[in-house]
Amino acid sequence: MRLNICEIFYSLQGESTFTGLPCIFIRLSGCNLNCSWCDTIYAQDESESMSIDQILQHVQQFNCNLVEITGGEPLLQDATPVLINKLIENKFKVLLETNGSQSIEYLHPGCIKIIDIKCPSSNESNSFLTPNIDHLSLHDEIKFVVGSKKDYKFAKKIIETRLTNIQPANIHLSPVFGSIDPSILSAWILEDNLCARLSLQQHKVIWDPDKRGV
Ligand code: SF4
């Protein structure tokens, strides 16, 4: 089986509860959404076909057992669940970042899903596949990228009504980089005593925000 790969690189995790840890990123090509603030538009077009064995050999070159599969939208490719299984079989800890529009039901239970539920300012807030909530495990994480007060209220409502079985530490509110000041989002969270974590995109603080491969 083969996958369309945009890039594979080694860097520090910039988001999620794994922030700051060395991690290998496998970015798959193609996406079904068109978020207004997308920072990986290049993943729509750039693509190299690789077999699962080639991908495994590539990631085994790094001295690291944490792998994140991201995109684009990784679950658009039929071979992605097979890649996840192969990596787990080979003792990697696997994170999968997905936009939540595709079913996560049959993924390997050891895979840690990080689901980005799109808020209104993305223009894709109808994309989330609601039954995915029923297939979340205790170790999975939810992210909302917040660009406005409307986005915050949208996220708050879902957190308080639908995500009551998710650990608060695994629910992330992340400001749209360069669009909303983190202090404003922090104030809203504190004002409401909202059980969620403020998450900054650490890689954009450390490196040039437009730099790729980090
Ligand atoms: S889902 Fe991700 S990759 Fe796709 S358009 Fe939105 S931000 Fe970009």
C-alpha cells in the first residue's frame, strides 16, 4: 500500500499535551477543507508516493519513538490506518492529527487522536463528524483554533455540553496565530473558569512562523 506524502521531518512537538517533545512528523498530502487561516496550504498540492515500508524505513532513521501523522487531512487516504498499525507494531507512539470530518471509529486503540474541531472563523464549522465524539478514548485530545469571541463561545458550548467525558487537560484552545492576542483568549478562559487548556503553537514562537519542517 502507498501513501501520498507531503513531507517527513523531525522537530519538537508544537501543540497538544506532547508540546516540547522531540517528534517525527509525517505530513500527508491532500485536504477536504479550506480553512480561512490554514498554515499548511502547501500540503494540498505537494506529494510524493511512498510505500508503507519506505515510510517506516525513513522514520526509523531518527532516534525517536514519537510520531505524529498530520496533513492536510490524513484520514482521506485509505492506507493511513494501515500505516498507524504498522508504526504501533514497530513500537512507535503514534499521534494522529485530524480535522474531525472523517470517522475515527476503526483506528487502532493505541493511536492518540488529536481532533481539531473547526470554529466559525475557519469557515468550516459544519465539517465535524459528530459521532466521532462517541469514539474518543481517555488519551485522545481535542483542539479548537480560536480567532474571535464567536469562536470562543462556539468552543465553550461544545466543551460544556458534548465533551464532558474528556479530561480538561486534553482540551486545547489555541489562538489563531497573529490574529488574536493570547492574553485576550486567556482572559476569556479565566473569566468563565472554563475547564480547558490554553495552547500556543510553540514552534511559531521558537522559529519563524512561516518556517516549514519545524
Ligand atoms: S483541515 Fe488543516 S490542512 Fe485542511 S484546510 Fe484546514 S487547517 Fe488546512
